[in-house]
Amino acid sequence: MNTVQKISKNVGLVFISQILTYVLAFFTVIYTARYLGAGGFGILSLALSIGAIFGVFVDMGLSTLIVRELARDKALSGKYIINSFLMKILLAVVTFVLVFLTVKIIGYDPLESLIIYLITISVIISSFYGLLNAIFQAEEKMEYLSLANIINSVVLLVGTILGIYLGLNIVYFAWVYVLTSIAVLIYCLFVYMKKFSSVDLDVDLSFWKPTLKEAWSFGIIFLSGMLYTYVDSIMLSILKGAEAVGWYSAAYRLMYIALLLPNAINIAIYPVMSRLFNDSSSESLKILYERYFKYMLIAGFPLGLGTSILAKQIILLLYGTGYEESVAALQILVWTVVFTFAGASFTQLLQSINKQMIITKISLFCLLINVVLNLILIPPYSYVGASVATLITEIVLVSYIIFISYKLGYGISYSAVMKDLSRILVATLVMGLFLWYFIYLNLFILVIAGIIIYFVVLYLVRGIDDVDMDVIRKLRI
């Protein structure tokens, strides 16, 4: 099996699982938002935001480090799994204490505090099965990781539907997250014991310090990313209340669906990039991240323009009139996804070539920008201001990462980029004109027709070249 086939197999597995996962998560979010209303959904979203931010402290980049190092040397598996597990126990205690202190300092009411604590417990448990998923990813056994994601989404959706059917309150919905994380952890432990238990576990306390020293830069990347992703929800809760968080989160949660493609590719491609760099396969690495960059542009621009045009229909269909305020937020936030797509290949590249500290510094700088922008924009513009702050931050982040990649000698020919970009923009504009002119048609018809028109025009203007066709042929071999 060649490298292209192996990547495509793993991307396919992860992509299919993430389609199922995101579809299930999509219905979970919609049902929860409609049932709890903007206020209740805002409280739950706030708790999830705080959990996501502080969850970084439980992992501290260990899972990402494990994927990179075991992709290069699988003999280290036993040492990494047992020592990381023990380190996470201590980190989990520290994390819960930090959440407790934060809740007390901000002064959330008893109900909000309880929901935050429950979600934090679920995040801590999730971090432990995330460690096992890192082993599966490093071994390129994506089927186990994929099934873990599906189990998570199925249990969460079933629990949500049951709560709605029984008419239970928001505390129950927080407990569903705890029980879901326990179920997935049990599954991952079962798979690990059955498939990887032959690995010799090696407890080595002297291994802790250098491992955490190497991993913390990944942790800081994730922490800064989580902060500038979710700090706006926390600031909105303080400055504007839970309802504003609900409107903002309704639009923001839809962005997770859009991130399905790069997330699936990142999971499969990261160990491959790490191995290619370690084997000094510079030409293969170059081809890989260049194609990845192009395909993300092909996916990103039509998504951004199409969602901007159809935002009102999407929000009203999914959430109802109680969330009409979310339309403006969605029209702005979707463009953060476009830039995320554009920077995905370079972000994975820098992590794969041991330059994660660069991303750390950029992320910290962007975090500062995001906090300042939120302080300026949220008071007068509420959730719309938070959306603008998120977009500007993402533009700065991606631009800086690409700039540094070029400086390190990993740039892509400007002429090649402009040639691809011009053709992609032509196809995107044609699609956009169609959507705008026929906006009165059924949403599903518009989406399907828009996709067809986009790819037909892209093919006609030769946005898909011979190299792309060769890749497609290899996928079918």
C-alpha cells in the first residue's frame, strides 16, 4: 500500500466516522438548543467553553507529543502510556482546583457553577481516553479512534433525546456528558488491553520532566487556541449574560461541522508528516503539504461565501425564530473557517518538523489580540463584536503561521498559489451568483446545486490539474 493509499484509507475512516459523529453532534446541539432555549443553552455552552479551556491543563500537549514520537519509534509506547497516565492524574487534580477558583472569582451562581463542575469532570475523563486515542493514531489504527468518536456521539445524542422526552432540567444534560465520557473511556481501555496490552509498561519518574518540557509547547498552543476560541463566550457571559452566549454559540457550534474535513485529514496526516520529516523525505513532505493547502482552499472559499448568503435560511431552519439574532454571527464566523482551512497544512507542517514553539509564540500573541478585541467590541456590539474579534484573530494567526513557514523555506510558489486561487475564486463567484439570484428556492436544492455548479466551473477553468488527477487515480488503485 503506497503512502497516498494509506493516507486516503485513514482519512476515509476518520472522515466517515466524523461525518457520523458530526451528524449526531449536530442533532444533539439542535435538540439541546431548542429544548433549553437561548438562556439554558447559553449556560451549557459556557460550561463547555470553560471545560475546553481548562481541559488543556489535563493533557498539557502529551497526546500530541505521543503521536509524533511513537510515529517515529513505536518501541517507546509502553514508556509513554504509563508515565503519561500517571502524570495526568496529578494534572487532573490541578485542573479541577483551577476551575473551582475561577468559578469563585468570577462569581457564577450555584446552578452555573454546578454545570461547570460537571462538564469539567467529563473533560478530565475525556483526556484519559484521549491518551489512548493518541496511541491508536500513532499506530495509524484509525478504526479504533473512529469508533470511539462514534460511541461518544451516539451516547450523547441518546442521553439528550431521553432527557427531552422525560422533560428533565439542565443539570441532567450536564450529567449526560459525564456518563458519555465514562462510556468512551471503558471502550478505549478495552481496545487497548486487547490489542496493545503486550507492550511492556515502564514507569520512569526521570522521564516525566523532559517529557513535560517537550510537551508543554503543544499544550500552550492548545491553551492559547482554546482561550481565543472560547474566551469570548466567557466574556459574553460576564458582560452580556447567558442569552447572548446562547445566540453566539448557536452559530459557533455550526462551525464544528465545517471543520470536519481538516480535522479528519489532520488526524491521518500528522503521523505521516512526522515520519517523512524524520526520514528526510523532503520532496514527499513538500508535495504533501502543498496539495493539502490547495485542497483546503478549494473547500474553504465556497463554504464561506455560500454560508454567508444562506445564513438566515440555515439558522431559521435549524434553531427557529428564537435564534434569528445568530444570523449575523454565522455570516462572520464562517470566514474564520475559511482561514482555518488555509492554515491547516502549515500548522501541521510546523508541528511535524519540531517547530511547535513557533506556533506557541504566535498563538500567545493572537490570544492577546483576541482578548483586547473582545474588551473593545463586546460592550457595544455583544455577540457580533465577539464574532468579529474571532475572525480578526484567526486572520492574524493564519497569516503569521504561513509567513513563518515561508521564512523557514517551506513556502509554496507564489505563481502557483495565485493561479490556483484565481481559479477557485472564479468558481466560487459563479456559485455565489447562482445562490444569490435563486435564494428563494428550497435550501437543500440550493446547497446541492451550488456544490455541483462550483465543481463543474472549477473543472472547466482547470482548477483541478494533472497532479490532482494523478492523486485521484492513486486513490482508486
